[in-house]
Amino acid sequence: MRPFIGVKNSMQIPATQDSIRNFFKRWPAFYYFVATVFGPMMFTGVSAQLFLRRFPKEGLTLNLGSGPRRLGADIKNIDILPFPGVDVVSSLESLPFTEGNISRIVCDNVLEHVEDPYKAVAEIHRVLQPNGLLYVALPFLYPFHNSPNDFRRWTDEGIKRMLQQFEIVRLGVRAGPFSALTVYACYFFATLFSFGSLRLYDLLVNFSMLLFFPLKTLDIIFARFPYSIRMASVLYCVAQKRSV
């Protein structure tokens, strides 16, 4: 598939933005397999893939902040970095699409990395057609993780406020309390044993996931408990642009 906008096939990420994770994203299948199995998140709520299956809609679908992950052959990948598989290199705060031209948008754990997420949401609202659908996943209890930077966290009430121009269809836990406990254990371990070295800290954050990841599996049960949304690691929301 050829890109919409000129995107070179090779990775051209500045050294200051490169990282262990960006390096392994050169091999998407391997990266996402390792991240799913050994990463600190036990995803139990509605995923982007499940959203696309449950809410079919004719027209163009965008995956914003996609990285190299391809959700479907007919879904266009948008990212600020030219990963393999990215169709359009663009900031989310200024999308190169006409008003009311998009039927569905996926924005999966991306808005925390956007300097002005409210402007990005306004852009999402602008390009969505009336009754168009948005899937967004956002961190609540999760440590700082730059990709290439990290700015904000959201409660469920914060998500509602940010998406007040939309009608909320569904809002819930994407990764629960034990995922939060797992990821904080990884970052605590790295902080304790890095001895002030940023390079060692980054290495230990990723290595420690191999030690603590079994803890996250308890979210298979606990993510479904009442009020788990108040101490979840990641929340998700399905929202619809109002027709008028």
C-alpha cells in the first residue's frame, strides 16, 4: 500500500527520540507479541480490534498514533513518526483531512503523548462525520513513559469532560488495578537499582517486566470488580459525534 503523503520506507527517527521500544518496533509482529505477553498491562476491556468489529461503519477509518501496527488493510495509519506501515505522517493536532470525511477513528493510548490533547480531540471531532465513532484508550494510573514525550493522565470524569462534544457510548476499564500495581513495581525496581543512570534505568524498566508480569493476570478477575475504574491503569471510551 502506498502512503497518502510522502513517507520514506526506512526509519528516520532522530536519535533523541529513539528508544529500546522504538528500535523493536521495526519488527511489529515480534514487538507486539512481546509487549502483549510480557508487558505489564493485562488488557481485559474493549480493545481497538473489538471496537472495529462491534461498531462496523462504512467509510474511511483512521488509526491515530498507530506506530507500525496495522489494524486492517482498509484502515489508514497516522503517526508523527515514519514507522513502517504508516500511511500519513502528521501531528494529531492538525490532521490533513477535510471536515466530516471520516467514519471511525481509533486513538489507542496516544493522547497522553500529545502536547495539546484538547486540540487533538477538536481535530478528531472536526474530521469525523455526523454520528461518526471514536475509540480512545487513555492511561489513568501509569508512570511517565516518553514516546517521544508524556504529558497527562485521565480519570473517567476527565475523559467525559474532554469528550463533552461527543455522546459517550461506553466507558470502562481497559487494564485494571493489578496492571497498575505491576507497572509501578517495574518502575520502582528500575528507580531503586539504576543508581542515577538513565540508560540503566531505561534498561531495568523493560527487563523488570519479565519479573513482575505474572502479577497482572489477576486483572482477569479484579478488573471486573465494581469501582475498579477508580484505580485502573488504563481506561477506554467509545464515543459518537452528535448529528447536530
